[in-house]
Amino acid sequence: MKRVLEGSHAVAEAVRLAHVAVVSAYPITPQTHIVEIISDYCAKGMMNARFIRVESEHSCLAALIGAQSTGVRTFTATSSQGLALMHELLHWTSAARLPIVMAEVNRALAPGWNIWADQTDSLSQRDTGWIQFYCEDSQEVFDTTLQAYRLSEWVNLPAMVVLDAFLLSHTYEPVDVPEQEEVDRFLPPYVPKFHLDTENPYTLSSLVNPSAYMEMRYDIAKDMDAARERFRDVEEEFETVFNRHYGAIEAICCADAEIILVTSGTVTSTARLLLEDLRKRGEKVGVLKIKMFRPFPVDAVRRVLQSTKKVAVIDRNVSFGAGGIFAQEIRAALCNLPLHPPVFGYIAGLGGRDITIAVLEDVYRKTKSSDHPPEESTWMGLQEVQCET
């Protein structure tokens, strides 16, 4: 059934249909709408779930670690400083092999205080062992939340479903919300591979000495790599039920493209409009959308980009001293190929600044007119700001 929903409410609808048993919540703009409506569902009996109100985001994830360890499906949501406060327990969750799903609404990190879209919060957690998906629209947010449960429970690793602050979280769009029976066909009841059991007691997450610790991390790495292949299986199952498909990446008009713009999140929709216009003018340009960031889809990215002349990566994030994070990943994916295109990195849209068609066309023109990329990422749309001292 088609409904007009906020992106935040699309997450909540997917959580309701996924038969989540425990939700923990601490409000932080702009993710609050997600847990607000889930709280309402629980209060009205529309969800058979325990809703836990906690005193911080750190406690939020700690509560879910306990709940998931008992063998039930769980959920939470956060943004920005809230995700940063969870950092210790993000590592704990993945190393404990708990398939918790979290909606992460991209928001800039403070200071200065800023509540608008910026990917640095989620990308700064890229080494914590969480699968990460970046969504373009509200339908993808809904679908990916269901897919995240299927994949996470398959490989026993947690997952973040990432959506842009306000551009998705507070924007209304038509979303196809299926019936419960359809979702149940795709997402079976959660059957944990291990869980706390008073009839069969054992210890979880205890002290590990050097003779075993490295092997545990190796197992996490293997299963994270396996998530690339498993995600293809998840998407095939999803398409069979719902007739929708996304892919870890989406290559748009890339077969003959001489310059390919690499995007993620909502900026992809803007890039599609520019692509249509440039193609009408005879420009050989393509767009590569990155949906799955962890595990990074190295082989798929190589297949699309290796034969183009130039790559331009638009990053709504920054790693200080290293530049845009997606650009780093693209360079790493291509560097060992015998021949590969130069990668131009562009930083834009930090703190919610608009990435318009004009900004993306400027990116395209700069890339086309340059023979070699600069050593550092190019910052787009900087303004001269007068600061009092």
C-alpha cells in the first residue's frame, strides 16, 4: 500500500513489520521522530515490543547488547554526538557477534552545534565492525531496514541504515508499505545462533588471551567480507517478494562514460538530474552510487571505474589530514590495478549546506578541465566568513 511518509517514519514502519522485540531510545535531533512513532506503536499495542527509555546513547546500546544476547530482535536509532557516545559499545556489539540494527541519521558533529546533514558521524565509525548502508530516498530507507535484519542475522554482525538529516528524515515521500504477510515471507522469525540460556549456562565476552584473540578478529573479518556475497542473496530474495532491487552499487550511464561522478545518499538524486542534462548536451558522463560502504564493494567498484578516464568523488564528510572518506576508499580500491583512472576528490555539503546541480556541474567542469587531481581534496562552495576574535 502506498503511503506518504517521512523518512523517519519509513524506518519505524519497517521496524514494526520486522517483529522487533526490544527497542531502546534516547532522543537526539534529527532521529527523534523514529523512536517517537515506535513508542506510540508500542503504547497502542501495534508492536509487541519492550520500549526502554534510557539516560544516554551509551546506555541505549548497552541495553540492546543485553537484550540481543538473550536471543531477541532489537533496534535503536541515533545521530551525531549520540553515535560518538556509543563508540565503545559499537566495537563491543560487533565483536560479540550481535546482529543489532540501528538507524543512523547523518548529522554534523559539534562544535559548532549543527543539526543538519553531514556523513562524518557515521563514517568516523567505519572501523567498528558494523555493516553500513547509505540510502538515497525513503523507499530505500524502508527496504534497507528490512534487508539489514536479514543480512545481519545471516552473518551475525550489526548494521547501520544511514539516511541524511532532514533531506530524508523530515521529508515526506510516497513509500510502498507492504502487508505483514509479505514481510514475513522475506524476513523469517529470528533464530539466534547463540544466546543466554539458564538451562545451558555459559559465558559471553569474557577475557581472551593472545592465543585466541587474533582468530576471533579474523572470523569477524571473514564474515564481514562474506556479507558482500550474502547481500546479493538477500537482494535476490527481496526482489522475489517485493519486485525492487538496489545493489551494493548502482552504475548509471557508466558504460561509455569518460568521467564518472561517485555519490552516496541524497546527493545521488541531484546527480541524476545533472546527468540527464549533461547527456542531452553530448557529455559522456556517468554516476556511480555507493550504497554499501562496509564491507566496501571493491570488485564491483573496480568493474565500473577501471575503464573510465576520470573519477570525481563527492564527499559530504571529511577526515582531517586525509580528505574525503569515500575518495580514500575509491583510490584504495583502484590502486593495485595495472591501469586505473585518476581520482578527483571533492568535499561539499558539510553541515547541511546545499549540494545543488550547479555545485555538481562545477565539480564536473573542474574534473574535465584538469589533467591530474590535486594532492588534497577540493572544497566546493567555501564562503569567506568573518569571525570575531
